[in-house]
Amino acid sequence: MTGVELLRELIAAWRGLDDPEAAALLEAGGIGRSVGNGRPLFGLATVETDGPFYVPHPDGKLALINGVRDDDGALIDLVATSVRSRAMRRRWGEGRFLGGDAIERARWSSRQSLYRYTDAWSWMRHGCTGAVVLDWSGAVHAFHDVSGIVCESELLSARLKRADARPVEPPPIFVPLSAPQHKEARHG
């Protein structure tokens, strides 16, 4: 699957906003239908979960669909957030955050704290101004050099503290079974 195919899926989800029930659902969730003015393209679609990922499915459950971008702004993944449970699943598993640009701004500004939200619904409701963690494995280290973090809830704050308290595991370290013999170097 390519970035173009991801964009097609995202546009199809955006077209799902034309449904009057979808508009009412967004309004009830505190999210308007507008795109632009800093708000990225998003939509609603039916999906099924496939382990840690999701797949579009006509008989699936309704979810908010957001694009995940890399540091250069390229679309690298999609995330589906359940309308009912607010559980999030990525399409490919590539993206680590929604709002990576907010992390960068907070990193380079000594006076700007990073706002952290629990899920994409909350992030959208707050104007996409902060960040949402999509992949907690190693993601917490991306926040170490920001001047401060403002968490949406005590529960999110506690989860961030727990993740930060875990020691960083080194990569696997190997020794070949037949280690070469090193001769002492002589200097003449």
C-alpha cells in the first residue's frame, strides 16, 4: 500500500462526512465538519480491527479517520478512533503520533508546553493543537526535551509517567560463536 492509497482511503472517509447522521455525530462529539485553518483532512468510515491494526469494512463499526504525517508532512499512516470506545488502531502501524508538528514546536520553544490528548476525538475537539501518542513503545522519549507537558487528564498523566519510568532497553547485543583472536599490536 502506498501513500496515494492512504490518501484515497482518507478522502473516502472525508466523503463520509456528507451523511447527515455523520454531521450530527461530529457535532455531538464537539467536532465540526470543517477542514482547513490548521485542521487536517479527516473523515468517518466503518472499520474492523485486525489485531493492532484496522481495515476498512462496509459492515464494520464507525470510526473517526485521521491522517498521520511524518516530520516532512508526508502522509505515512491512518488512524481509526472508535466512535464509542475511543480506542485507536493504525492502518499500517507506521505513525507514532498525531500532531508531531506540535511536538517539534514545543521542543524548540522554551515557553511553549506540549498539550497531550488521550485520543484523536479529543485532539480534534481542541483544534489539533497538541499531540496524541499512537505507539507508546519508545514514544515517550520524544518528549524529553520539551519544556513542559500539559496532559488532558490525570489518567493520561499517570500513563505518561509510567511509560517514562521504564528503563530504556538496549538493542540486542551479540558475540559471534567463533570470536576472532586479536593479536596485541606492537609499536616499533
